[in-house]
Amino acid sequence: MTVSPARPIGTDAMHPSRVFHEHDRALLLETARQNAFALIISSLNNRPIAAHAPVLLDEAGADIHLRFHLANANPATEALKQTGQTLVVFTGPHAYVSPDWYGQPDQVGTWNYISVEAEGPVTPLTADATPRLLDDLSAVYEGKLAPKPAWTRDKMDPAKFTRMLTAITGFQLTPTRFEGIRKLNQNKPEAARAGVISALNEQADPLGLAIADEMHKLKP
């Protein structure tokens, strides 16, 4: 399924101010991959259900696919099977912004942040596709531990690995909405934004530094 053009109802739900909306596919994918331990949201018996899981994002032409797995004992697994729909939230860096940093009167504090949402139909992976998901996850995250030799399931007893597979369910989400928010004081004058960047850099908080860096990249 091809990702549809951005719908106003989507990002309006994320934030009412359109100046913060982000629709650039490459940037959204980069943000999601950098913050891939995501929140997976559904509902069960009229109650909201949320789970956390690492998510892989695959591109196939115009299509985007998200793959993840959950324990069968997790209520979210049953929720996804019953509803066939989910919302996945990738939370990027975020930082408090003091009104004193703007250098302007009558301001209030706020939070700058970056977030991506993927929404759409979700289906269980096949018996063959779930092991491939685990292999792909291992390849991505073990690769980041180099020069440590990468762990692969070849190091496991095949029978034990097969038994462990019965305790999880893999899923694939093909989003019909894939959008984001980059709230980086775009609604403020350049001088006020510069004051925020300077103050965040002085705080030396990793999240604040990340926000300052993203603010600096924006064209005035």
C-alpha cells in the first residue's frame, strides 16, 4: 500500500500549528530510525493499550513497511490481532524552553521536540517472516557494537530458538499516514531562536543539545 499524501487531520492531531508539521519522507524515516524503540498504541475491550518495541522501517518503492514483534503474553498482541490497526510513535529529542531565553517580554515556557507517527493496518507476520525479522534486528543492532563479533542465531540451539519463537508474534504495519512534528520555535523571530539555541547549548543536556543542533540547521 502506498503512503497517502499528508492529511490535515493527521498532523493537526499531533499539533494544531502547521508551521511545525513535517512531511519530508527522507527526514521522517531518518528520525524514526534514530529513535526506533517506539510506542505501539491500540485498544482492547474499549481500553487503550500501549507497548514498547524496536521497529524496523523498510522501503519498497513508494511503500513503507514497519516490522516489530511483541510477546504473546502482552495484551497489546491480542489488541493488534483484534483491531488490525495501530499507531506507532517515534519520540525524538525534546527540551524545555524558558521564556527568559527569548529576550522578549510577555513570553511563556514551552517544549521543543521532534516526533514521528505512523498509523495504519497491521497484520501478523508469517512463520517464515518472523525469524527474518529477528535476524534483521540482530544485524542492525549487533552491527552497532563492532568490533565485537556479531551475535547471530547460529549460536543458539535451533530447537530452543524455535521454541522461543512460539512465545512471540511478529507484525507488519503499512502506514496510510506517516507524518511528523518538528517544533523548533519556527514561530519565533530569528533573534529569539538564537537566544534559545545559545541557552540550550549552555545547559549541556544531551537532549537539549540535540534540539539546539536541529534548530541551528533550520533556515531562518
